[in-house]
Amino acid sequence: MKVKDLRDLLGEHAFFQGFDRPALELMAGCAANEHFEAGALDAREGDAADKFYIIRHGQVSIEIPVPARGRLIVQTLHEGDVFDWSWIVPPYRWAFDARADTLVRMVSLDARCLRQKMDSNHELGYHLFERFVHVMASRIKAARLQLLDLYGPAS
């Protein structure tokens, strides 16, 4: 079994398609492998968003607290999905909670490290922002649909 380095893992992921080898090496310098046990909270709304993740294995629920109703799952993420975008937008605070539904293995990218590299390499920054706009739009759409279902008129 061949062990892949982080640059190769990033380069094989759809989110990073189109980045050249030097850009992948820059980003891989901010990357690490991580895992979370089922039930572990990976992120809490309002906390510092110090990483973003590429899910390699498992399932993560993106949630928001709903007063008097508990937690509302906005979106369920699986292998290949990217979360979260909060690290790239000041004030760099998680916009949602995230919880591992199963054992989850991910590649994390350190936000401070990556923001520094984006500041010195504006082309890298532009391409990351361009990709994260799609992630943001997906989360907002999912949250809107769940809220419409929760608070919409009864049928």
C-alpha cells in the first residue's frame, strides 16, 4: 500500500483541481491529517475558525441551534466534501456548529498559515476565494431550505 503525502492528497481532490504543483506544495505546508470520533464536536458557532477541512472518510453534520427546538441539521457532509468557509472571512469565527456523526478522517488546513501564504501570493488567494464562494453559497442555500421547512407554513 502506497502512503500518499499531503500534496498528493490535495492534488487529487476536486476542490484543488487546477492548482499547479508549487501552489499545492504551499498549501500542503499548512495541512495535517486529523480524525474525530463519532459525536465529537469539530467546530462551534462563534469560536475561532482556525482550520478548514477536507473529509476523507466519514460523515459530519453542519448544525445550528434553534431555540426551544434543539439542533437543526443544515447539511450532512461526506467523503470528498469541504468544510468550512469561516476561516477565510473576517472575523474568522465559525458560522455553524459541526459534529462528527461517525469516525471522521480529514485533512485539515491551518487557517493562519494559509492566510499568510495568500497574503504573499495573491494568485493563490484569488483562486481559494473563488472556490470558497461556492462552498459558502451551498451552506447558505442548505440553511435557507432547512429553515423554510422548519418555519414555513404548515401544509
